[in-house]
Amino acid sequence: MKHYLLLAAIFGWLITPIITVSAHSADAHRETIEKHDEAEGHAHADGNEHSEHGEETDNHEEESKADITPESVQRMGIVINTAAPAMVNQTIPLTGRITLNQNTRADVRARFEGIVRSVNVNWGERVEKGQVLAVIESNESLQDYNITAPISGVVLERNTNTGDVANSDVLFVIADLSNVWAKFHVFPRDASYVQSGQRVSIHTLENDKNASGKVDMLFPTADELSQTQIAIVVLSNPERAWKPGMTIEGDVSVAETEAQITVKASALQKMEDLGDVVFVKEGNSFIPRPVKKGRKNDSYVEIIQGLKAGEAYVSDGSFIVKSDILKATAAHSH
């Protein structure tokens, strides 16, 4: 037992200086690094990154590109164009709804009070001008007379049934839906720019329906609830695609000027961490270039930062290039 205690004491005496020296060396090494950082201006407390971090960022940007052969470009339908000047409309965005054309709507009433003997049409039914809608027995003559459709259209309301008493109330509402109103709200800040006759590009929120027209009417009064002025665009609607109640957006053209650098509207894509990009062609590589947009119309977008005139870019098929880059990035991350 005494021999064991003696050996433990000797071993403890031997390792104590080693531990002390190691701790001292670590402190000295850390102090040396801190002094080196301060001397070189690399101290992390300053918020500056080491040069290696910048190299990593450059490498990451280098990876964010698509390498596509000319044969594949042609096969996939990718179209290359050059950034160039073009006439671009200055537009003001508007919001609104599709409503009935109040000039092609008819509220049908009885000519004389009486008992409704029969009703010949239903809600949603298509009727022709002159078609009999209902038969009423007059209280004065006790004779039947017909209520006929004053216009051709669709029955949107039927407010009577057989046996009811017909008076001055509206019995039927008929609307011709072959054309409708795009009813827009113009805010006070834009009211001085919007005028009758200006062109308007119209689309649904989902952008699955598009049309163009002109400001046909600009109401001189303001809407009481929104305090906006009402602008009306009459839309042709032969296929009944524009349905009253739809929420819509429109861009009214208030001026047209030449932009020095433009790209096709189909060229723009959004990418995470980059925002709006245009894919610039360099050799067989397509590189996402962040850009800042200016004015636009249905066909072209002005580029005010990020692109030079004459640079080659993907004008059509940009979504294919974006997909290719995202696939390559995902594969690299794994």
C-alpha cells in the first residue's frame, strides 16, 4: 500500500508541470493570434470577414449558372436576344372588378298591377328580345297581358312566382353579357394622369385571362367609400370569359418614351437571394444577373441597373434555364 501511494505521488509530480505548460501555451498562442488579427485588421470584432470567405462567395456565384450546348439551346426552345433600346409605356397600376354593363341591363316591371298567372323563364336562362317572360291579369281590365323581354340576354334575377301580386317592383333583371364593364378605382394621387381614351392592359389576379381596351368613361364624382374616381373600360365578352364579380388589375398607359436598355418581359425571373434576374449568355454558360426594373409594357421592361446595351440574354425560355440552375444547385448541395 505504501509503495502504491509513493508511485501515485511521483506520477502526480511529473504531470503537473506538463498541464501547467500546456495551459500557458494555449493562452500565449491565443494572444499571438489576437495580436496578429489586430495588426492585419482582421479582428472579428470589427465585423470584417477573412479573405477566404470572399473566395467562398465567389465560388458559390460561379456555381449558379447553367452550361447548355448550342444544340440543346435550340432543342429546348431557348431564344437569345440582345439588350437594346425600345419604346416603353409609362403605366399606372389600377385595381377593380368586372361588373355588368349598366347600359345593357334591363329591369323589367309590370305595366299594370295585377295577379301573376304564369312565369315562363327561370334564373340564368337565356332569353331573346320580345320573348314572353310572364302573364299577368290586370286588376283594372281583368284581362291577361304579357310581360316581354325588352332586350336579349340572361335572366339574372326573377323576383316573382305564379299567384304573386305584380306592382311597381322589379320582376326580372336581364343583362346582355356579350360585353361587360371593367370598373377601376383611380386614387387621388393618380387622378391627374388618367384620362379618357388611354389604353389599358387588363388581367385577372391569376393572370390566366388578359385583354386590352381604353378608358371609355371617367366618372366626374368620387366613390363615397374609397374616395377614388371610377374609370370604366368596356370589354367585349363574346365567350363569357369575363364574369361580373371577378377581381382584376389593369395598367393604364399615361406616356410613351424610349428606354435605352430593355429586355423582353418574358426574360425576367425571380431567384432566391437575387431577386429579379436576367440570364446573360457568356459562351455556353447562362449566368443569372440581378437587375433593377424601370418602366414596362406588355412586351418589354426597362432595365436601369445590372445590364449593358448589346449584352446577349435569354429572351424566351428563361424558366428552363432557371430550372436547370436550381437542379444543379440542389445536386451540388447533396
